Amino acid sequence: MKLVVVSGSHRTIGQSNRVADYLAGRAGALLGAEVTTLKLCDLRVPLWQEVGDPGRLEVERQWAPVKAELAAADGWILVTPEWNGMCPPGVKNFLLLCSAREVGHKPCLLTAVSGSRGGSYPIVELRQSGYKNTRVLYLPEHLIVRDVNNMLHGDAPASPDDDYLRRRADAAVALLGKYAAALAPIRDGIWDYKAFGNGM
């Protein structure tokens, strides 16, 4: 099984990157999966442009390595920080660049990161958008890492809340593995993307 973990922070020093690394490690340990971590702060993904726009070919050239990683994956984890109660623009841009050919009918575990007690708004935002044309399947389970500065450090839980979050994360990652395995046989040839390329 191959999984991709995407950290949606533009910041090179961000808690989302640490959470993404933690979840990638747990996915490898629990599922025996081959895990690739993609960090938007490193990728510097270009802004989406409409087909026919002058810069579209350059966007596609820069996006090609990311596209290949996503296409090869059986499922993925999307980690997003909460900035002003929203997903960062890079997360939405990332989803604009994705297509059903890479992420369609593949499970995605949404994970939001908050420095305080927030984190729910990015989950709501992603659940109401980003799936229409990509056909990505957001799991019915998601994670919210609240008080992130005090969570998921080291090998041992630092508090009861940290212990609970670690156990919940393991359960969610295990669920992602089951969805990825179950959906693998149905992906090929289940939809006519040429006739019905966009969602309704």
C-alpha cells in the first residue's frame, strides 16, 4: 500500500509539518505502508490556471512530480492549519490542481491543526468543497489537533489529552488503510471521465 501525506502549511516552520510527519510515521508503522510526505512549503506549487491560459503549460510542468506521487497512491492524508478560521490558500490551490485521475475514488483523511481550541472550520470548508471534480473521498472520520504546541511530541504522551489524540489518530489511520484496500479494486474503469469529466 502506498499513501501520501500532504502538509498544507506554507510556512517552513509550522506545526502542520510536524503533525504530517507524525501521521506519516504512524501510517508506516501501523499499515506497513510506503509513505511519501509532500510539504507545500517545500513544493512552492504554482497557482492554478485555466486550460488555455498562457502559463498553463508551465504549471503542468511544475505539477507533474506531485501528480505522479498522488496517482501512485492508494489513499492520502491532508493536514491543514487553521488560519483566520480558514484553510490556507495553498490548500485550496492544491485541490484545484488535483484531478480525478490522481485522487478520484481514493480515501482522504482530513486533519486540521489549531494552536488553540479551534480547527473545525477548515474541516467544514474542505468537506463542502474540493471533492466535486476531483472525486476524492473524504473519510467520515477526521482529526483535529487542538492545542498543537503541546501535542504529539516524542514517543510518550505528555497528558491525557495527548494520549487520547494519539489513540484516535491511530484508529483513523487504521481506518484509512481499510478504505484504501477496499476501494482499490473498484477504481479502474468505473467512470467515464471523458463524457462526465466534472461533478454536478
